[in-house]
Amino acid sequence: MRRRTPPPPAPLPQRHGVDPVRVRLPAGGSWATVREHLVERLSGAGAGTVEGMFDAGLIVGADGRAVPAEAPYEPGMYVWFHRELPPEVPVPFPVDVVYRDEHIVVADKPHFLATTPRGGHVTETALARLRRELGIPTLGAAHRLDRLTAGLVLFTVRPEERGAYQTLFRDRRVRKEYEAVAPFDPSLAEPRTVRSRIVKERGVLAAREVEGEPNAVSRVELAGHRPCAAGKPALGRYLLVPATGQTHQLRVHMNALGVPILGDPLYPEVTAPVPPGDFRRPLQLLARRLAFTDPLTGREHRFRSGRSLTAWTAYEEWSGGR
């Protein structure tokens, strides 16, 4: 079996903690020049954008030199460039570093901050911030948390070691414990294990449960409950332990139990998008604990988030009096 040749290193430095875009020219096709291919491939960038990048020398080859607009098309050739980043609303909460050594960084991510660049969230991500703040341009994420979920995330320092840590998550050798605040239902028998089949379709915001072999397993346990203000429902604080890692798994399972997590804009129903810059009423879901055996050092790691869920500690503050 032939081993795929790794791509050459990027000839451009990061910007704001974000890697340059790398494009490999595919085999086949009828493009005469590199420019023709990129104009077609990046058609969503707007008329004249790619031509302007060539004119400004912003598209470079593996040697770091600008690729001429009329350079002949070569299948397998790599080119790099930085995309223009639209302004992003800063997330006004810090990313706290819980642990750091020569192999890993464990961060305590706030609500509203994406883990890695995706969609409209690029520079305002935990990864880009940590690269800038720690001065580690090679930092990479071993897994991800939803943007709306706060808590512990594992990052790797060396790209060649990332696979070893990602394998821990793939093989379910990482113990993850979450906390959530949701309505208290005294009729809900717990602790209990929820098993279902969850699907998440591209372009659809919410995941859903369907018939079929379960691919999502979560343990749900009530850790405490308390009455709320007059006219408000009683609250429960739940300990959630996922055995699998489907998209929105804990949110879907809590909703299926009839106790959707407070502040969830998707479950039980999709609500209007939260306006940029509105950081009130965060989703009350927190990745509280992370434990694993380090695959490189053999060290037993156990980490705990220092964040709290404000609907539990200060409901009126979280709800804004609603």
C-alpha cells in the first residue's frame, strides 16, 4: 500500500493565529493555468478577487515565491494564500490555561468561543487565541467542544504527536464529565443511561434521533436540585457522562428526557439566532472534567474546569429577570 506523500510545509506564516489556506491542484480538468482553476474553485470569493490576489503576489508556491497569473496548470502542485478575514465580534471572556507541558495544553474555554476556525468564527476561536497568547504556532486541537459549550479542551503542541492524542478520543479512552442546568423533574428516574441513534445532516442546525442501532450513549445523574424564584420552574444540576461523541449528543438526550438544557437555542426548538455580541444567557452546559493516560509519557491526567454555570449560582443574573 502506497503511503501518501505529506504536503510541504507552509511557506507563509500564520496571521492572527490562523494558518494560510493550502490548495492542491487536482488531477484531471481542462484548466490551462493556475489562475483559471482558482477562479473557478474560489468563485464564492467574488468577481475579481482571485485576479487581484495574483496581481498583488498573494498566492505563493512551495518556495514562497508569488505564482504568476499565467503559470501553467500542474496537477499535484500546492499553492498557499491568506484569505481576507471579515471583522469578528470579540468574545469578552478569557481562555484559561489549566495545564501545559512540552506535549499538551489543556484550556478552559468560555461559552460563545469556538474551539477551532469554522464558518464565520476564525480569529475569535480558542485555537487562534492560544497560538497568539502562548506563542505556539504549531498548536492544534485534539478534539472540539461546541461553540456554545464551555469547559475543558485538549490541545497538542507538536503536529507529529496530535494523532496519538486524537486516538484516545477515537478509542474512548478519555473520561469526560459534563455538568448541565435544566428543569428539575421529580418523576424522572435517574441515574439512567440513554441510548439512541442520532443523525446530524449537513446544513441543518439541529441533530435528531431516528430509529436504528444506537450510536449515542449518555449517562444522566441528578447532582442536586433547588426551587427557583416565584413563578419559575425548579432547577436541577445534572452530571452527564457521554460514552460516545455524536454532535449535540448531550443536548439531544436531555431534550428527549423532557429536561432541555437551559439556554439551548436549538432544543426543544430552533429559535431566532442570537445577535452577534449578545453574550447573555449562555447555554448551561460545561465540560467539567477530563481524565486520561498520556499516550507519550504514561502520566495519569485529571483536570477540572474552574468555571461555573450561572443559572445555578445566580439564576436571576443569568435570566435577566425573565
